[in-house]
Amino acid sequence: MGSGQVTSSVSSGSYDFQGKHVTVAGLGVSGVPAAKVLHGLGARVTVVNDGDDARARAQAAELEALGITVRLGDGATLPEGTELIVTAPGWKPDKPLFTAAAEADVPIWGDVELAWRLRGPDAAPWLAVTGTNGKTTTVQMLASILKAAGLRTAAVGNIGVSLLDAVLGEEEYSDLDVLAVELSSYQLHWAPSLRAHSAAVLNLAPDHLDWHGSMEAYAADKGRIYEGNRVACVYNVADKLTEDLVREADVEEGCRAVGFTLGTPGPSQLGVVDGILVDRAFVENRHKNAQELAEVSDVNPPAPHNIANALAAAALARAFGVPASAVRDGLRAFTPDAHRIAHVADLDEVAYVDDSKATNTHAAEASLAAYESIVWIAGGLAKGATFDELVTKSAKRLRGVVLIGADRALIREALARHAPEVPVVDVDRTDTGAMLQAVTEAKRLAVAGDTVLLAPACASMDMFTNYNKRGDAFAQAVRELGA
């Protein structure tokens, strides 16, 4: 891990927006508030947006009423005189607008960068989390632990609560408080001067490669979260890529690398011993001593990947000085969001579990690892994923498989190659009754003691509005079968 001075060329809060021509790229969840904030700071704001639909026109009318210029249907051209671009996180780096900006030497920030720059001198420190999977759960666990320690906090960022709102909203957070911040690879790409108190990369697996261009670029953007960390860079002992990112990071003098593991922890690690979560990082004489934090049964649900999330959250909280008792109390108080390995019902001694949030192979692998004998419901939009590794690792746990969705053939072919003895049912319908048929087929394949697990390893938009609707359909089908 690199040591030395933080290399930000511009410190937070030092940018003068008065009279500056700022182009906001994209309307929507981040673009509209960013435009309003910049306008309020005295900038001359132009918003450009690719789309020109009814929603965009309504948002444009709202901004134009404030005196903000909006160009709909033209997100490619750099407005003349632009001195700074603030972009929505989803806009790809290779867009013509950004190419033109680079040629004109115009800096590009994301909404996270903007929020970071607008923090006051006594702003709340950030405990930041990223990773391919588990970010939201970990940040929510972290916030619960911080609250149990009596700290004022909020779970913000990619979790759905705007960082601009957290920094500039009516509820002001000072340096006596702390924010639990979820950051996506998109957000990190556009946040060059972010410097967290401590940060964690939970895991890395191929995802969003169409946006980043390569696994190396994706990992590099995730690794930005470690830059300038003051106290701890938290990494996953089981995922060497996360440790490599820590080694490459330029951090403040004295910042430590802290690992988390599902096994027995070594010095400067958190891990599990005889069903107990223990800390050998934030204790005196960590080479000989360990601090009990909580029991595995305090983690809800106690699936292996969720225990890893809890350890990462605990590591960040301990880096901030939280006592061990608050880790236990915070984990006990935490309730996971819907559609994350959520137990729906038991029918005829078979458990039905909804993990519709497992929208990629990495998440599905973790979900499948939590159960011994599974009837797996999978499929949807693969987004370029391959399934051979997932099937190979999970084959011994599979009682049967029910496939749904547009790219189900890719999973069926992987099963034929690596688990030919596992019975497979192919549901080729995509109407509203498809999930009921899938659950009915799964019930037929299952025996007492099995788990019917919806862990699709795919996105949902071929059949459902989002993963929430897919999980709701699964739960409704289970209820109908149990009626």
C-alpha cells in the first residue's frame, strides 16, 4: 500500500462557481438536483440530455422556470464556453461530449465529486463502500452499527439518497457525525478528488464491462475508493484483486490495510472463530489478542456472503472507533431489504427463498453457496455473462433447475456441459403466468429439506420492470401454491 501525501490538485470546497459556465450532462435522479445546486451557487448552467420524452420535457420545464438552459435530444455537443461538466454517473466515458471536453481541457465531475467539493470545512467524514455485490447491504449494516454507537449518520450515495442532499440538505452533518456511503464504479470513475476516512472494496467480478471497456478499467475505478484514505483500507482476504487495489493505493501516512475473512483471522484482520465474529485489527497487541464482536446468529440472514458483508461493515465501524458492543447491537437491529435471500415460506418442509437481487453470476454463486440442496430458478437477461464457472462451482448443490427468461439457453448449455445429471425444466413462456409455472415445476422437483431458490444470475427486464417485481412475482406464486 502506497504511503505519502494525498495528491488531489484541488481541495474540497475551493471551487468558485460564481459566473462559471457549467454543463450538466443528463437529467434524472442526479442531474436535476445538480443543476439546481449549481444554479444556486451562481453558475450559468446548461443541461444537455439525450432523451426528449415526456418526463424529460417536464424536468426541463421545471429547470427552465429557474433560468437554467436545457437542450433536449442533444447530449453529444459541448455547449460553447463550457468550463466544467457535471455528469450523471451512467454516462459512458466514450461519449462524444466527453471527447470534446477532453480536447478542450474541460474537467468532468460526477455528482459524487460535486458533493465532495461542496463539503464545508467541518463536514462529516465518509466511510465508503464499493464492490460488485453486497454494497447496499453492507452500507445499511454499517449505518445500523454507527447508530447503535450513538452516532448521527445516514446511509447515502448509490443506495438511493443523494450525496448532494446529505451535504447540502436541511439536516446538516458535522465532523462529529459520519456518513455511510455506497459508491458504484460509475460514480467513482467521475470522482477524482474523493478522499474517504476509510473505505472497503467487498469483491470484484466482471460487471459493467460494456461501460468500463475492460476488467482492468473496472477494477481501477473501484480502486479509486482507497485513494487518500486516512485510517483503513478494508479488503476481502478471499479476493486477491481487492488486496491488490489496496497495495496500489496512495493513502495518508499511517493508514492501514485491514482484511476480512470467513476463516480464522490473522493480525490486522476480522474473521470468524467458532461461530463468533472477531476483531484482530483494532485491538491492542493484535498479534496475540482478539476482540469478540458478535455471533454469526446476530447476522440476518447468516448466509456466508452476508457474514462477509457484516465483517466489512464492522471493520469500517471499528476504524471509526465504534465499540464492540455497538457492532453486535447494530447487526441485531439490521433488517435486510426485500429480495435479498429473503425467506418467503416453508411448504411441505421445503424452504422458498427470494434472492431476485442476484442479478449477476457472482451474486448468484454467493446465494447458491448458502444452501445444501437446491432447486434453482434462474434466467433472464445475461448481459454478456457466461455461466460455466457458476454451474461448475454449484453443481453438487443442485437437486434440479427451472429456467426462465430470454437467455435461459445459455444456462441450460452450461448445465449440459458441467451438470448433465441435474434435471432441468425450461419454461419458455414470458407472460405473467410464467413465474407461477416456474415455482410449480420447482415444487415438483423438490423434496423435504430442499430450498427452492430464486437467484436468477441475470437481469430482469426481459420479463419484469425490475428485480423487485420479479421477486414479488415469485413470492406471490409461492403464496398461491401454499393456499
